[in-house]
Amino acid sequence: MIRITIRRKPNGGIRSFQVKGHALYDQSGKDIVCAGVSAVTVGTVNAVEALLGLELQVETKHGLLYAEVADNLDEALETKVQLLLESMVVMLQSIEQSYGAYIAMQEQIK
């Protein structure tokens, strides 16, 4: 199962997210759940970097993606980053609604 944790700041903004595990919906290379989650999450990190010129703190390993937003962003940049990250959450929720046996998402305030 893919486990996604969205960590939020006390003000509700996204501080970081972690994607861990494998869906096991189908064999490697044919797993549409893994492919969808990977496209959404990696695509979001790439969009933040390409569109906003901001590099998130990122860690990747086999079956793991962790991304964290810096605390010291100016208000305008923070607003844009949060819009992209909230869009990612909506897309992941859509995948979870259709394939809930293979993906679980939780949110924490930290």
C-alpha cells in the first residue's frame, strides 16, 4: 500500500509531504496506481521548481519521496507554493477515492 502523509503548519499550509510504499495494484511497469501517484507527486515537485524557481528539500529512495517547504519564504512565493501543493492533495484524494485499497492518505499538524 502507498501511504501518504501531508504535514501541515498550524496555519493550515503544507509544510511537507511523504509518499512511502508501493500500491501492488499490478506488476511493476503496469501498476497504474503507483504510476498515478508518482506522476502527481514528482510532477508537483518539478512544477514548484520549474514554475517558481524554488527547490524544495527532497529525499528520494526506492518507494519513498519526501519533500519539505522552507520556512522563510516571502508571502507571495508561499502563496504560489501552497496552491501547487493543495492541487497535489486534491489529485491524490481523487486517486484515493477510486483506489482506496491501494493508497491511504493522512494529514498531520506539526
